[in-house]
Amino acid sequence: MGVLQAFATSARREAAWLKRSRWDLAMISWVPLLAVALLWWTFSAGLPNRLPIGVLDQDHSAFSRQLIRFMQATPGLQVVRSYDNSTEVTQAMRRAEVYAVVSIPPDFARSLKQGRAAQVTLLHNAQLGTHSSLIQRDVQSAVGTLSVGVELAARNKRGEPALATLVSMEPIKTSLVTLFNPSLNYEQFLAAALIPALLHILAMTAGAWTVGRELRDRSVADWLGPHASWGSTATALLGKLLCPWLGLSMVGTLAMIWLTLGRGWHPPGSLAWVLLALWTFLALSLAMGALASSATRSLRTALSATGFITAPAFAFGGVGFPLQSMPVLARGWAELLPYTHYIRLQMEQFQMAVPLNYSATSLMMLALVATIFILLCAPLLNRCAGRPDTWGGR
Amino acid sequence: MRAKSSVWRAWVDTLKAIAADKGVLLLIVIAPVIYGFFYPWPYAAQAVTRVPVAVVDLDHSSLSRQITRLAQASPRIDVRMVIGDEHQAQHALWRGEIEGYALLPRDLKRDVLRGSLAVVTVEANGSYALLNKAVLSGFAEAVGTVSAGVEIKKLQASGQSAPQAQAGRNPISTQMVALFNPTEGYGSYVVPAVALLIIQQTLLMGVAMLVGLWAETDRHRADAATWLGRILGFSSIGYLSGLLYFGWIFWAQDFPRGANTRGGLVLLAFYMPSICTLGALLGVWFGNRERALQVLLFTALPMAFVSGFSWPAEALPEMLQTLRWLFPSTAGIQASLRLNQMGAPLADVAGYLLILAALSTSAGGLLLWVARPAKS
């Protein structure tokens, strides 16, 4: 059988199967599309607003009321409750009815009027990491606004001119610039990172399923034909993976275009380069699944392996918790995972505007490893085709 | 009497069936143990320290060197290079060698001495939130310390006492107190919540796989008593892995734990049946052994982010705020964090337990109907 013919026959055979199997077609078309849409929808707000906090105002002064007004005016915060004592505060925090409580001490206004330092206490719930860090930032900026006002007033009273005051208050100003994604928009940061992670799981699953199904259903010899060679099997495998690859790449492409252009976000780097990398990354994920099935000869084992490798890939990918802070061996595992390399490339283009040649090597590596995996599958499948006693493993 | 004995028999048969099936055994007994150590692994250090950064020093003065020295002393950042060219820093940032840099401008010292405004620009990589935070705060502390020193000296020169000068400089300060997860570790924030999801996903897939095999071979149909026994059988194994996490893994990883131990035990008794009935229902629907893995593997990711522990539920679209309760993990995670980590009394999580009970009964009712015994 010619190599091209092996490709075409296998692709046609798979397409005919997909037409009959509702589930298998769904898992490479509308289910991924729906899952990706769900992830985007989850983060569509971009930045959480109006997180509920409480106050424990023990001062009841003009200053304390002003602080509460400042906090209420911060878009990230919503002062929903006022508590009378610390018992109520503890109960409310335990129930997570509010994510933080700002406690204003009884002598707050008096201290400020006498020119002594005053301190407010923010009790926050660090068990909910994102909530707590957003609230800390916003409360600090509200307190900072009040603090600057108090200091300016005091200096003006001493007779310093306003401009000189601003400079002498902070002789060296730190201008903190967050390059790339300065507003920390979670839609652009987290949704964009999670969608490829999700497609990675679905693609390796599809690779394992497409090949493993033939082994489970004892149809592998029928698929590969009687005179399978290395070349014909490798191309037959490519033909078989064509439909899942097209389906998942299409979903990925739609998702990325929607996230960027569809939402009016123009990433500083190259969207085309990211799409090229995504298609390669999905091809590699499919090849990983195919190799897992060819090597274990069991669909079920291959799917378990898929779960083990791809489900925690996001946790190891360095997006949430940075690679450089992981233990050496965990970092080593992370570096072996293709998601880690893909997502670095995507971040470089979507956020950092890094020139393309900085990531050319990782893209080439993804393609190279995918090719090697496909080539490795061929002899494994051929050997399996010749041994009917190993078929049907579950 | 007969019903009671068939519950008991189904319970025993289910445990036997699990033990005899190495695929199911791997999923619902071994996988939770492995994940319990594998998942927290990258977060072992808990905090982000010594992030590589650069200092671009265009001033070469005693003041700029003082800022550099203080930055070098900060535990958050690690000054890898002190250079005189911003382009070089930009390239190092692209190559991933550094995650941010501070730009000390020419004439920094002169401006400060003359009393005109001097600005130090700190640029950090916002694509990675934790690195960004470490770089910004590491440099801000170093510059702030030098700046405060300059200002206090000036205030003292104008005749104020040191504490007065200190108070005048920053009249209101904020003290941050983390009431729960006091070390603010990353692992101890993520893993206690994800643990509930790991338990759910392994159990859900295991149950759906075994019931899927029964449905494939048409052995699944049974009366209510038998189904009750089966669900209890699956739940017993799930309960054990729940105990493994609450009791041992949280302890072995030194996460906040055991704030309301008895409450945690009650929660597991509600959580497991809701997962198992849902799993059995899915298994009947799939009617195929391996389908459970194919369809459920990817679901952990979206479920984690609608559960409300990392992405605030307040920020979810309204419809999703309702739909998310269909996953047992949502109520499970919320209740578990309150009980195990925050120490809420059981009464405070009654609503979540009620949701889990409602999931069990509705999925159970549906199961009894779709998998009712065939009419003979």
C-alpha cells in the first residue's frame, strides 16, 4: 500500500466512524467548544469588583467615616456590614460572609489630631488567596489616600507650600510599572492560559482514544491492513489523527481569536505565531495520547496516563506559581511537560511582545517531539497488529 | 428484613467488584494517594523568594549604590546584574533571565539633594502575578527605605523629634493580619481546596467506569435496596480517601487543618454519596467502561474555577453563580475550607450540606428510575 494511500484510507475510515459515533464526534467538536466557552465565561468579568468586606469602627469620628467612604468608593471593595465587636467579626470571617474586616481603633481621630501615628488593622482571609490580595491592595490604597490628605493638611498648617510639600514627603518616588498586562486583567491572563491547558487534556484524550479504541475493539489489523510497514503505519496514524486535530485546532483557533480580536484586545505580539504554536502543541498532545495507547495496548491505561500527565499540567506550568520557586525535581518534571513550553511562548506573544526568534527553538522542539512520537508509535502498532492475543485489553 | 440484607449484600459485592477491577482500583484507591503528594509538589516552597532581577544604574552615585545594596539584601529579589544600559535589561527580560528591573535615573542624587522630585522606575513582568508582586514590592521596599531616610533627616533638620518625624511622614499605617492561612503560603491556599476536587474526580470516574461496564454488559439494573448498597459501597471507599486527606495529607504537608474535625467528618458523609450517585448516573448514561475517562478527564479544570476558592464567585456571570452548584465540588470545597481551615461551626455550613443532600436525592431518584429492574 502506498504511503499516501495509507493516509487517505485511514482518514476516510476514521471520518466514517465519527459519523456513526455520536460520543466520539462530540468529544472533538462541540464538547471542547462548550468547555472553552465556559472557561472564557467564568473570567469574562476581567477583574473582580465589589468584593464584600466589613468594618469594625470603634472610633465613630469624621476621620473613620471618611476612611469608610474612601473604601466604599474603591471599585474593588464593597463595605457590606458594620460590626460592633470582635466576636461578631470572628464569626463573620469564619463563615466567610465577608472576606476581610477593617478595624479602626478607638483613639484613631485623636491620634491624628495630636500628630501621632495611627494604625488601622485589616483582618483578611488568606485561605482565599486572590480575594485577599485584591482586598489588601485596595484597602491599602484607600488608607494611603486618607494618610496623604492628613499629612498634607498638617504640613500646610506648618506653612509649607503645597508643591514643595509633595516633593519632600517622598523625596524619591517609586514609579511601579507592571510591564505587560498592567491592569492584571484575568480574562487576558488566566482564561488565555487555561484554554490551551484544557485543549491539551482533550487532545491527549482524543489521541489515546482514537488509537486505543482500535486495540480494545480488536480492529487494529483491520485498520493497518495486512502488509503494514513502518512508513505505511506512521502515515495511517497521521490520517487517523487528522480529524481530531482539525476539530480541536479549529476550537482553539476560534477561542484565541475571540479572546483577542473578538474582545477588542490587541496583544502586543504575534497572534499568528501563537496559533501556529497552538496547532503544533495540539498535534504533539494527540501524538502523546497515541503513543500512550500504542505502548500500553490498553485504552483504559492510556487514558489514566493521560489524566496523570495532562490534568496537573497547568499547576506545573508556572502560570500560577512560578517555575523558579519549585523544588528542583518538580521543576524538572515541569520542564518535561510540553504545556510549560507552549504557555511561555504564548505569554511572550500575548503579554511581553518578545521577538519571535526567542521562541523559535521551543516551537521547533514541540514539532520535533511530535514527529518522534508518531514514528515511535509505528513499530509498536505493527507488533501489536501481528499479535491478536494482546488485543482487547481493558 | 429482606431489603436490609440486600443492601448489605450489594455493599459487599460492590467492594468485591472494586477490588477485582484493577482499573477502578487504580482510580479510586491509588490515584488519590499519589495525587495527594504529586499535586502539592510544585508548591513545596510555598512562597516566592529570590526572584532574579537587574538594576540599571545610570547615576553611579553613593545614593544609587545604597539603593542597590538594599535591593540585594531583600529576600524577595535576587539582583543578578547591575548594568548601565536599559536595552540589556530588556533582552534579559525577554530571555527569561530576569523578571524585572529598577531604573535609577541619571542625576538621581542631585535631584534629591536639590529637593526636586526624583523618580525610580521599577518594571516588572505582569504576565506572572506572583513574580510581579515580588519584584515590585522588593524594589519598592528598598527605594522606600532610602527615601524615608532622606525625608526623616530633613524633618529632623527642621526641628522635629525622630518619632514625630516618623509619624508625620506616614500618619496612618495599615497592619495586615491574615486570619486564616496565616503564613499566606501558596500551597496551603490552593491544595486544601483542590483536595476536594481530586477526591471528587477520581471517585466520579471510578464509579462511572465500573457502573459503565455494568451497563455495557446489562448488569446494572437493580432495585432500590441494591442501589443503596452499591452507593454506600462506593461512598465507603470515598470516605476513606477523604479521611486520608483531612487526617494525613494535610498534616504531612503541614497545611492549615483540623479546625473543626467533627464537622469535617460530617461533611464527608454528605459529600461522598452525592459524588457516587452522580457517578453511577453518568455510568448508566455512558454505557461504556472507558467513556467515563474520555468525558470526565477535562472537567476538573472548569470545575475548579467556578467553585469560588481562587476566582471570587462574585465575579462569575449570574447564571454561572447558580449553575455551579450542580457540581458537588462547589459545595464541598466551600464547606471544607470553612470547617477544616477556618473552623466554622457545623451550623454555618448547613446550606452547603443541604445542597449536597439535594444532589444525592435528585441524582439518586433519577438513577433508580433509569436503572430500574427490567419488567419480567
